[in-house]
Amino acid sequence: MPGDDARTDGAARDGGRGGDAARGGPAGEGGPAVGRVTLEMVKADPRVRAYLQAVDDYLEAVGYTEHGRRHAGLVSSIARNILTHLGYPERQAELAAIAGYLHDLGNLAGRPRHWQTGAVLAAHLLDGMGMAPAEVAAIVAAVGNHDELDGEPTNAVGAALILADKSDVHRSRVRNRDPATFDIHDRVNYAVTRSFLRVDPARRSVTLELTIDTDACGVMDYFEIFLDRMLLCRRAARFLGCRFDLQFNGISLA
């Protein structure tokens, strides 16, 4: 599939049992048992599947880039891999994967401030599945702060989500097949033929490597719509104790 390069280098993808795991036990009279909710459980939930399909149908109807299972799955995988590479507990990496999968569900109710709507939906879904409250809170904070308009990384899960989400820029996301009618978002995404988020734990760096067809889009076009996103990525990397670098066609713009 085009766009598969948008992942972290040499990533481990297993969930596993982290030291901060939720402890099992009843959540209250008639309530769900509090325990370990996994990414696979979230993916299998019929509500999540239906909501994610509705999100992508809506955004396609209004002319936005792809936001379906491909985007959700890729962001989920990258978010997990970032924390895994940086040595965070496996359970925390799993929470980042869950946040990545759910982060755009708020588009179900419309694009404006979808990150806040998504945070409410995530809380409802995960609480209903029996996730421990502290873990729900971490994911809600991450989803509610992933947008460049007013987002801010407040935990490692959220920082990983921001970096993963903003690194998914690629021509495979463009659904408009007529280049003559591309808007700037279409042009920028279509121009990117390779997107790769490289995490170097030894150097404490996170680098977004982009290969861009400059005949389709100039570098300045990219910055016109992505500057705020890149600044948010810098803050997210800093939260994780890393430096954020950006490369265009092998040239570092750090």
C-alpha cells in the first residue's frame, strides 16, 4: 500500500504487559470490570468500527483527505513505536496505540473542534469497555490535545500521538483524482511520495523525513499549511526529551 513508509524505523509492534498495568476488579454495582483494554479489543468493538467508517464517509463527502482505517491504523502503530523506541513501558505504548486509533473519531459530529468531541467519545467508549480511569484520562488528554489549533502535549501518550498524526502526509491520502482541481492540502499531500518518522533513542531525536515531488508542490506550500503542525511536533518531541528535525529530500531544515 502506498504510504507504508510512514512508520518508525525498526519498530517493535507487540503490546505486552507494562509495569503500569491496570489492576482487575469490579468498577461498581452493575458496572464493567476494570481491567486491561487492548488495542485489539478497541479495533474489534462494533461501535468503533461503525464510527470510524462514518468519519471517513463524512470527510470524503466534504472533500478532505483519507481519515479511515488506514490513517487510524498507521497513527496507532507509529505512536506505539515512538514510545517503544524511547524506552517507555509497554503498557504506556499500548495506550498511545489506542489513542492513535481513536484520535479522529470526533469528526463524526463535524470537522470543527473534532479533537474535543473525540475526547468525549473516547472517554465514553473506553469507560464502557472497562478501562481503568487513570488510563482513560491519559487517552482523553491525548486525543483532546492532538490538534495544532490549541493542542499541547501533557503526557507521553499525547506527545506520541501528535508526532504520529502529523507525520502521516502522503499522496495515498488524496482522494481527488483531478490534479487540476487540487486545493493546497491536496497538492501538499500528493507531492509527498515518502514519509518516514525516524526515532533515534541514542541521539534523542525524532526526524520526519519527507521525499517531495517539487514539480507538484513547492516547499513553501508545505510550510503554508503545515508550519503550525511542525511547531506542535517540536513541542511534542521536547516533552519526550527529544529534538525534532525535519528533512526535505535529504536536506535537513532543523
